[in-house]
Amino acid sequence: MNELAADTGGINGIALAVFIFFFAAVTAMGFLAARWRKAETESLDEWGLGGRSFGTWVTWFLLGGDLYTAYTFVAVPAAIYAAGAAGFFAVPYTILVYPLIFTFLPRLWSVSHKHGYVTTSDFVRGRFGSKGLSLAVAVTGILATMPYIALQLVGIQAVLDVMGVGGGPDTNWFIKDLPLLIAFAVLAAYTYSSGLRAPALIAFVKDGLIYLVIAVAIIYIPIKLGGFDEIFQAANDKFSASNEAAGKPVAGLAPGHAGQWTYATLALGSALALFMYPHSITATLSSKSRNVIRRNTTILPLYSLMLGLLALLGFMAIAAGVKVENGQLAIPQLFETMFPDWFTGVAFAAIGIGALVPAAIMSIAAANLFTRNIYKDFLKPDATPSQEMKVSKLVSLLVKVGALAFVLTMDKTVAINFQLLGGIWILQTMPALVGGLFTRWFHRWALLAGWAVGMVYGTVAAYGVASPTQKHFGGSSDEIPGIGEIGYIGLTAFVLNVVVTVVMTFVLRAMKAPDGIDETSPGDYTADAGDPGVVEELPPATVGAPGGH
């Protein structure tokens, strides 16, 4: 087996030309998207949710582009490359997530459509009559989204590094980061111009390229490497050697006994958290009917099949002898090593565009949270729909600037670990959001107390986790109190959150603490487009009017 070290010293001209071609094509599509189903009014519904007009296939590609990102393309097989089967946790969690969301997403869509809710915080405020709880959900969503956007830029940067763009380690920082700055500027410009319509249109190209690259890779690369027997044998040899050197099992083709709790809790916790992210909800609320959501929960698992095949690329990188210091470069380096230059460019374009689509949706989602649940609720309650849209546009730029600064000033491992911390945080919004969709029993103050306990415990526990490269925030797993096994911190924090919420609800209801005003009714949770009283029939001034006190 030949060992192939990552070489980023020379530019791969053919791959770069193909990459630039696709990048230019999607940039043009991004700006043209402003004329696709052109908005008749200026509002967050139009800019931030695409007019709530997307059908089954547009929503499928948008959600796929939203959930299966450049980070997925690069990091999942990179985890397999480094740790073996433990990295496969992403596959079962994406299988678990779709039955879960089938139970609550249609209800969220219906009540949001009925009342003009744009964000999860809008719903929480309307359901529990609590701007404080709504603010907590909004701030959590923004904090959890920022490092996620940064990781999309890390994905682009990994591709640029392998193509040799930006020069060597001694190159001036501005020249080195100029390609990433250009990609960022393009992303910011067409997101500002076209809103959610831009990533919705580009998602068709992104997903088509990814399916093409994976289909070719899963057939072509094993043929060149001598088949899957050789691939798995090479991976087993590598993990056996690393385990022997470490004196204990640290990686393998199957999770060891010590890692089973970690694997299971990480898969379950990640499944629960995925659709708590603002970008997931933004893509969901952009669909035109309740049935679009129901259909998507049945066809989105096709992406899980793709993800399972994608994960195998980590073993292929081992068999191909790829050697990289930064694991995020393993798959781009595998593509450059195994594919002809022109198809390497196609593969790199798939990763690059795979970063642009979710980064655009994430920045829009974070901006919507700020606009509706901070700016309108606390700073300018009488903001018009046009003013809301203008503020959201500006904030979407600021969010991307923050993510770019994060990438340029911090180590890439730090960005990944902060994204893991974001997953711990966002999971703490589940009792308020999902619980509120099914019951009004939870008290608003109890939900706020449970959220605070979960956030504090999750953050402190993650701060205490060290890794070979970091003293703090070195991972997302720690000992589970009372059990003694190593498990996902986010799930432990979530359990504490729920326990505190339930106990405090009993206490507060016994004390007859005042409830907030619930502006929803039971029929709102099953309403569909065209039903009497839905948001289309309301005058513009009442759409999204703040509710509760």
C-alpha cells in the first residue's frame, strides 16, 4: 500500500477550472433566484421563507441541502478515517430522526401557517405567552447556528487547500484566505438579494452533484483499490496497529464495548437535536402545505442511504494510503488521488456548493430569529413587514461575517468542537418546542428553569472535556452521572432539563403561578393551506402580531 501525503503546494489547474465553472453557475442561479416566483410584497414570509410556496420536490432538495452539508461530506468519512465504526453514528441518527419528525413537524407547520409564525420562538411565545422563554429559544438558536455556518466555510477551505489555492504556509494571510473571502462575498450577496429562494434553487445542483460523485466513488474507487475486501482489511490493519501502539482500543471496524454507550447516546441525542436547529425549521416552514411535510418525512431517508455510502469513503482513504495531519483533508485528498483531474473538480464543486446551500439557509434562519424575537419583540414592536425584512437581510450579513471571523481566527478543530457544543445547546429547546406542540401542561417558568439547567450543565460538562489538541471543549462525551458510563453530554443535559421542567411545573401549578396567554387553539395544529382563517386571509398588519405578555 502506497502512502500518499496531502500535497497542497501546487495548483491543480484542471480541477480548479471545473470548480470555478460550477461555482460561477450556481452564483448566477443564486442571483436569478430573486426572479423565481418573484415576491409581490416585502416581508419575512417572502424573503426568509420563500413565500411559503415550495412543493414536495423543492422542499425535499432544500431540506436535503440543508441537513446534508459540506461538513457532512467532509467530516463523517473523516471520522471513519480516524476512529473507524464509531464515526458511523451519523447513519443511525438520520434513520431515527424521520419517524420522530413525522410526529411533530406537520403540527408545527399547521400552527405556524395559521398564525404567521416564522421561527420556533414565534410559536413558543404564542403558545406559552412568554417573551422570556421565546428569547431563550432564539438566543440558543443563534448561538448554536454560528459555529455550524463556520464549519461550512471550513469545508470550502479544505477543498481550496487540497487544490493548492491560496499558496503555501508562508504566504501572506490575505492572499492565502482571499479565495475563501471571495466565496463568502458571493454567498453573502446572493443571499441578501434572493433570500431563501437562492439556496432552494441551488440545492438541485448541489444534490445532483453529490449523488453523482458518491455513485461514481462507491464503484470506481473500490475497483482501483482491489475491492471492498482489500479496503476493509487495510482499515482493520491500521486500527489494529494504532490500538496496539496506544495499549488500548481507540478505533476499530466495530465499536468496542467501552464505546457503546457513547455511540448510542450520541446517535439518539443527535436525532432529537437535528430538527431543533433554526435552519431545519426554516426549510420546513417554507413548504406550501402540511402534506408536503408528511411526504418529505417518508422520502428524506433516501439521503441516509447516500450517507452510509459516503461514510465508507473514510475506509477507502485508509486503503488508498492517504496521510493527512488534518483529518478534514482526508476525503478531498482521496478524490484528488483517485479521480482524473476533471472529475476531481466535479467532486470539489459538490463539496463547495454543499457548503453554500446550508450556510445561506443557516444565516437566514439566524437572522429571522433576531428580527422576530429580539428586534420586534423588544426593540421595535411596531416594525412593519418591510422593516423586518430589511433588518433580517442586514443581520444575515453580520451572521456570516461572524462565522468567517471564527474560521479565520480559530483552529479548525475548535470550530468543530464548538459545533458539537451547539448541538448540546439546541437540544435544550426541545421541551418548549415539541412539548408545546402536544400539551400546554408545562409551565412557562418551569420550561425556562429546565432550559437554564440544561444549558449550564451541558456547557460546564463540555468545558471539562479535554482532547490531545484542546484543554477545554475537547469533545461532546463525558461520564453520565449515576451510571458511570461515557455518554453524550447533550442527552444527559436534556434529561436533567426534562426532570427540572416536570418537577417545577408541579410546584408552580400547586402555587397557582400565573400562566401566560395561549393564542393557539386545538384546531390550529391540524390546519392546512386554504382552510378558513389561515394567515393568507389575514390583513398584512396582523400577520405575526406578537402574542402574550
